[in-house]
Amino acid sequence: MKFRRGWYWPWFIVAALLFTVGVNVVMLFAASGDGGNGYVVEPDYYRKAVDWDRTMARQAASDSLGWSATATIKRGTGDSSRVVLRPVGRGGAAVTGAHVTATLIHNRDAAHPLKVVLTESEPGRYVTMAALPHAGRWEVRVEARRGAERFMTTLHAER
């Protein structure tokens, strides 16, 4: 059988298209499930995107309070850890009497955020015990409410 010159070019085009489709299918499966590989999409990201202007307005109101905070995580026994948050107001005064919640997220297991409520153990010191299965850096998304005041921040702490 004799082949004509350039007979293979249509097959290169078909192969390139099939390769592109194959790569896109692999990427689709990688992006749609965690599979233990660390591919994670922010929960309810669409609603967060739609509410972006409202979120930025809340963040601006939070920033105008002049509050700041520090977070520490101290390892206990097993997976148990003590999460301590210290919010301070403008001028460094401790923020007391607030309702404080936090979402703890570890990069290794970001598909499973942990929501906790912290209680005031002493003036300006909010504490909770949490089962944190991974050592390393945790993202701590904090929300503190005191009356009409609402403070939001994102901190990082090592366990």
C-alpha cells in the first residue's frame, strides 16, 4: 500500500483534539471532587460572589471599629486543642461581652471547615476546645458581635 505525501496531517489534528478533550475530562474530575488531593472549592462560593458588595460593606464597617485580634491554638491530648482569641478595641482595650464564633480551616483538609463558638473565660479572652486533626497552620475566620458592633477578620495560627 502506497501512502500519499502528507497523509498523516489529518490524523495529527484528530490526535491533538482528542488529547485536548482528554485533558479537559481529567481536569473536570480533579476540580469536581476532593478525592483527598486537596482540590477544594470554597463552600457556597456563588452566593458569596453575588453578595460581594454587601460583604465588602460589612468588612468596611468592621474595619471602622478599629478592632484587632490575635489567635493561638494550643495542642491538648489527642486531637483536642484549645483555641484562644483575644480581640482588642481601638486603643488596646480588651473587647468584653461579645458573642464570638470562628471557622477553622486547615489547608490540608479545607473541604471540612470546623465552626466553633468561643466563650469568654476571662475579660477579653475567648476560648473553646476543638478537635483539630492536623498539625500546622490553620486559618481562623473570626466573627465577634457586641450589640450592634460586628467585627470580622481572618487570622492564622499554628497548632
